[in-house]
Amino acid sequence: MQIDHIDVNMVRVTKKSALSGKHNSMLIPVRQGEIEHWLNSCMLVQDAFPWLSAEVREFLVSGITPEEWDATFGSDV
């Protein structure tokens, strides 16, 4: 996982997708330190970032974007 500070409370996270192996990026409205703290803790992603959507939290865990998810599993899952 690569984390790039973009602005106050905004980072770009780049992560390899567990589905495709492709490196995907997403802008996420958190501070870099919040992600680093989560990575170094044993917190569940939903406990660390309850304000983020399930799709963004899935990306943090697996690198899978909403578009990849829908293409693989359909949007009704």
C-alpha cells in the first residue's frame, strides 16, 4: 500500500487488487496518520473508519475498486 498526502484530510491510496493484481488508486478523505495508525493496529477497518463507505473500506483492505467488484460479482451483491 502506498499513501500519498494530497491535502488536509485527503490522501491517495494505491494498492494492488486482490482480484486483478492491478494497482488501483483512490482518493480517501482521511489523514495519512489515520491510515498508518490503522495499519499498525489490530483494529477492524469498520471500527477505524466508520464514516467511510463500505466500498472505500473494501478498497483499503483488498485494493478492489467498486468498478472491479461490480464487474466481477455484479452490482446486486
